Amino acid sequence: MQDFEKFLKNNLPKVDTFHPDYNQALADMLLAGGKRFRPKLLLSIVEAYKPLLVESAMYPALAVEVFHTYSLIHDDLPAMDDAPLRRGKETLHIVYDEALAILIGDALNTYAFEILSKSPFRDDIKVELIKLLSVNGGVGGMVLGQAIDLYYENRELQLSQVKELHICKTAKLIAASMQMGAVIVGMDRDAQQKLYDFGIELGLLFQVQDDILDIIQNEDEAGKPTHHDENKNSFIKLLGLEGSIDYANNLAKELLNRLDNMDRVLKDSLNELLISYIHRHISR
């Protein structure tokens, strides 16, 4: 992923302005690090089937990471989770102010689609990539999940509703990253759907793991505030810690079974990335 980090640094949003903080604020959260999980998924699929396209695929991989970073900036705002720390750094509304943090999130949201528009693919491929990111990140995807999450704080949901919440808020963007990789390498619709479905299950596992780690990690380990979700409809709140670990173990087992049934080249490429994530909730 060194090539991705280099590509990110070379393609940071920057404008000619006399605003004293704008360009630095645009870069802060992108340069703060993070797992880069979503771009890694996309690039792993491209690397498996068409390694010569990896350089071109850096554009949609960066678009996904920029879009995800916008969502984190907004997620941390005082009107939402009011978090002072993200990726081990102070959040933008702490470093600057809330208004600039909102605007930087807005700017990164739109910059993600600017990056996609510049990607060196045929127009029909670019349109499909733009559609996948917008559908899964927008009205019926991540934004809807965030709206449900906030509205139902301190209101109890059933497990099926919590799953729907987190499928929208977390899993759809992960699934979209996988399908975007599939589009780039020219997979047929059935193969794309299978990868998307795998991504939904992976996203659910990711969220259950985050809920578990919120309980068992401290702030320094997590790089963000922990024990911060008491009022949220988390899996911990519904299932308890041990129940959530059992739930995550079952999801992990199902994902490993699906991974085993993939063709060898894709399995090998994804396995290298996923093996460190699938059991991260039990690496205590």
C-alpha cells in the first residue's frame, strides 16, 4: 500500500486561496492514516485479475478513501457523535471550528466524484463507478444509516433493525468498494453481486468488531474515543460482549467459507488482506 499512500499524497485537494487554514484542513484527516481498508479491498480485486490496471485503479481507490474520510469528519461533529479524536489526531472541529469541519466534509464528498471523473477508464466504466459510490454512500446507504443511528439513540431497536442500520451505515460502502473493483476488471453481473454480498457480510463483521473493540480497547489503542457508544444501538447493547463475540465468530466462519469457495487467484489476493481483519475481535 506504499504506492497508494504516495498516490494519495500526490493527489491531495488543494486550491489557490487566501484562507489561512483551508488547504491544511482538507489534508489533515487524509494524512492522519487509518486502515485504508476500503481502497485495499478494491485494489486487491484488481491486482488479482488485471494487475496492469492497478495504477489506474488508484483513482477509484482514492475516491473511496476520500469519501470515507468525509463521512468520518461529519460523524465526529458535535451535532452527531461529538468526538474529539479520530485516527489518533484531534478532530477538525477541535483543531479549527465546527463550520470549517462541516465544509471540509462537504468538499471531500464532492472531491471523491471529481477524482472518479478523472480516472483513466472508459466513460461507461466511470459512470458505473460513480453510481456505485453514490448509491451506497448516499440517500439509501451510509447517510440513511447515520440518520437511523442518530434518531434511535436511547431508543431500543431489534436485532434485525440494528443489522439494517449498520448495513447502511458501514457495510454498503465496503461492499461498494469490492464491486467497484469487480467493475474495473470486467466481471459479469453475477460475479459482481457475489462480491457485493460478501462485502455486506464483511461490513457487518467489521461493525460488530468495532463494537467489541469499543469495549475492550482503550483510547490509545483505538485512536479514537472508546466506551463512547452507550446510547447507541450497538451489537454489544443487544447481545452483550460474549454474545457479540459469538455473533462475530459466526460471521467470520461464514466469510471464511465463502472465501474458500472463491477462485484461487481472488482467494489468494483477498486472503492476504482479510486474514488480519476477520479475527481482529479475538486478538486480545
